[in-house]
Amino acid sequence: MDFESLIDELDNLLQRAVHVPGGKALIDEATFRQVLQEMREAIPDQLQIGQRIAGERERILADAKTQAQRITDEARAQMNARLDDQALVQAAKVRAKEIQTEAEQRAIAMRTDTNQYIVGQLGALEARLQRLLREVQAGQRVLGQERADRTEGGGQS
């Protein structure tokens, strides 16, 4: 299951709980612990997503660099093919410089877009993980309070 489904499962568990005065709820501990375990197992999946995004960024950057090099090489090849005519040589040099500048600008733009995308994805992942952590901590507090309440109540369930 993904995090969203597991969070929904916790929410459903809380909604199905027996509510008692004082803002407390009695939940099925075994089910709660099962969902927590599934969340713990899902964390590596979410980390793999982050790593895959970072790998995708590297691939995009490498592709951009390769494309820039290819464009530059093509410009050089075109320039060398026209060395006979001085006017054509000048035009080829100008065009090669334009192509190189354009390729560099595209590579910079792709790098910037990729970085923004990755930052956004990692930010979303961080927000989901933080929300999940808060929900798990809230569940632990509820269970701890119920345990404390049972202890204070003389061990009655």
C-alpha cells in the first residue's frame, strides 16, 4: 500500500473507534499496529521514489550535456566542411557560436527545470512523511494515554 492509503486506513480506524468522554477513542490495537508496520515497510518505497527522481535528474542532465556536445560537434563539422570559402567560414563560425550558445542556454534551462522539479517532488515527499509522522505520533499518544488511563483505573478495560 502507498502512504495515502495507509493514512486513510488510520483515519478509518479512528472513525470506527469507540469514542469515550474526554475526547478519547478506543481503537483496535492489533489493526493499528498492523497499519504502523505497513507504514514502516512503505518508507523504503518512498525513499526509492526520491532516489529515482534524483537519478532521473542525472539522466536528464547527462542527456542535455550529450545533446550540447552533439550540437557543438555538428557545428564544427559544418564549419570544417566549408573552409574553402572565406565568407562561408565566417558564417559557419558565427552559426557555430550561435548553436553552441543556444545549446548551453538549453542545457542551463533544462538543469534549472530539472532542479525545480526535483525540489518540488522532494518537498512533497517531505510533507507527506511529516504528515505521516504526526499521525503516527498522535496514534502513539492515544495508545499511551489509553494505557495510562487503564493503569490509573485499576487495570480495568
